[in-house]
Amino acid sequence: MTLRIARTAPSQADQGQGRPAMRRAKPWPSRLKGRLHARQAVRAVGLIVAGWVLLGFMFVWPLNVSWSLYGPLVVLAGIFLTPWWFGLVCFSYVVCLALSASMVRGWSILQAGTLVALALTMTLMAIRTRSRERLGVQGNSGDDMLVDLRDRLLALGVMPSLPAGWHAESAIRSAFGEKFSGDLAVTSLSPDGRHLEVALVDLSGKGRTAGTRSLVCSGAIGGLLGQVEPERLLSAANHYLVRQEWPEGFATAVHLALDLRTGDFTLGNAGHPAPIQFSAGSGLWSVLESAGGPVLGILPEIEFPRSTGRLGRGDAIVLYTDGVIEARGHDLSRGLDRLLGNAERLITTGLADGARRLCADARAGDSDDRAVVVIWRD
């Protein structure tokens, strides 16, 4: 037996009035914007009321309540309000201060100095409020977002756990101790644990001036690493930087692709300082000069030839950026000799923590970004 279910059309009453369950919901951006606007209004009203309550205290205790108490209220308004609401709150406080000066205290040198301090505080917080509005966030969300982005950038350069007998370390130091660096390292270990790839990139600029480009570039190279053949990585990265058309969009890079079972590796270089390798057989460090190619982001359709090598038992390889060997007013060869001497001492004291020590002994000191990657085999 077949059951037939008849579909009935909605009644005119339903069509005219609209059932609550069938009403079209507002899109979530509109709902979110409405909630944020309402929250801003509540905060602004609360701060305005607090300012007028403070004025009332001045009438009751004119000698005990200072104008400087408006300072914390201005800071709170600058942190949690948008520029429009912040301006409204500040205007309300100006009215309160004018009433206090004309009806309670009058003017004095101390009052004038307090007023100047409040005006400076309002100006600084107004600038900060406009800066956060550009990001579309309020409160400390913008700072938290930048910290999160910086941590993600550093996480891309953390060396993965390698098979027994292999060790790797990286260290990145920004110019003048800033938290963002134009030097970045990106690593990738294949799922089977056999192939390790490391890209060390030095973007033009240093410190926070190159920080935003570092965030973008690290994500792009991180997406390419392990997904394209090693022979195509630098070419793909070059295409990406050329497309960005940044005024200072060039970068140098060195890319290492290492087979952890055999120790064989290939090395690609794009205008970057040549890595150095330690050979346990000879007990010496050598510079791995290769043909390489030009810097990234300048010329399209560039090929980057690769050199080959091998890391045997007891061998090591060091990748580094130019901040490790360059210094203003000094010959580059002297910086390279300094690096080789510091690397020689690592052999006698142990390669563990070697990346950090090489960064600390860099020729440029804190005046430039520095990055070092050390890979060695037992």
C-alpha cells in the first residue's frame, strides 16, 4: 500500500503575518555589528556617567577630588571605544572640567598643568583608537592578534623531531631586540620522516619594517615547502614575490633538501650567503659555493640550479643570513672568517645550542637581523 502525503499551501494568514519560525534571519554580520554597536553605547554611557559622578564629588569635596582622576577614564575609553564614541566621551569630560573650573575651583598653575596632561592623554589614546579601528578590533584584541601571528611565524621555523642520529636547531634574532624579524626559517618533514626541507629567507629591511612581509612570505613558502619538488621551490617563491609588487619586495634565500636515510642533500641558493659544511673525515669546515641564482622578487622566469652534497657520520651543515657575517665598515671575508672560527669552536664544545651561540657572536651584533640553522649527524 502506498501512502501519499499532500502538501498544502500556506494560508493567507500565514503569508500575511509570517510565522516566527519562517521569518528570515538577519545575516550574521549585521547581527554582530548591531551587538558591537550596542556594547559600545553601553560602555560610552557608563564612562560618561562616571565622569559626571566625578564632577559631583568635586562639588561635595572640592579640595580632595583632583582633575587627574579623569586620566584613567580617558585611558579606558581609548582602549574599549571606537573613535566616534571616544570623541563623545572626551567632549563630555571637557564640559565637566569647564564646569568645575568655573563653578568650583577656578584656574591655577596646577590646574593648567593637569589639563595639559589630560589633553596629551586624549591625543595619544585617540591615535591608538584610530589605529585599532583600521584593524577592525577593539580593546587588546589587535595586540593579541599580532602576538599570535608572530608566534605562528616563529613556529614555522621550529625544527621537527628527527630520526635517531640526526639533530637540528634554529635561532632567529631581530635587530635591536624587536619582536619581528626580516629573517625567517621554514621547515618541513615528510610524513614518512625521510625527507627534511629547510628554507632560510632574508627579506629586504629589518626588524618590524619587514615584519609584516615576513608573516606573508613565511605562510607562502610554508605552503610550498614539501608540496612542490625541491627543484621548483625557489622558482615558485620568486614568482610569488614578483606578483606582490612590493616596493622592497626582494629577498635572498637558501633551500636545503636532505634525505635523512642516506645523508644526500641538494642545495638551492638565491643571492644568499653560501652555507658552510663540516667534514668529520678532514676535520675542517668548508664553504659550499654553488652557481645559484639572483635574489627573489626581481626578475620573473628565473631558474635556480642546485648543487649536491652528502652529510656523513659526524658531519654538520650551517645555514645563516648575512647579518651573521656582515657589518658596516668591515670586509665581508672577515665576517666569514669569524663565522668559521666560531663554528670551529663548536666542534670542540659540542654542536648542541650552536645556532644560538652563532647568532650571539654575529658580526653585525644587534644592528641587523640574524638567523642560523645547524643540522648535524652523530
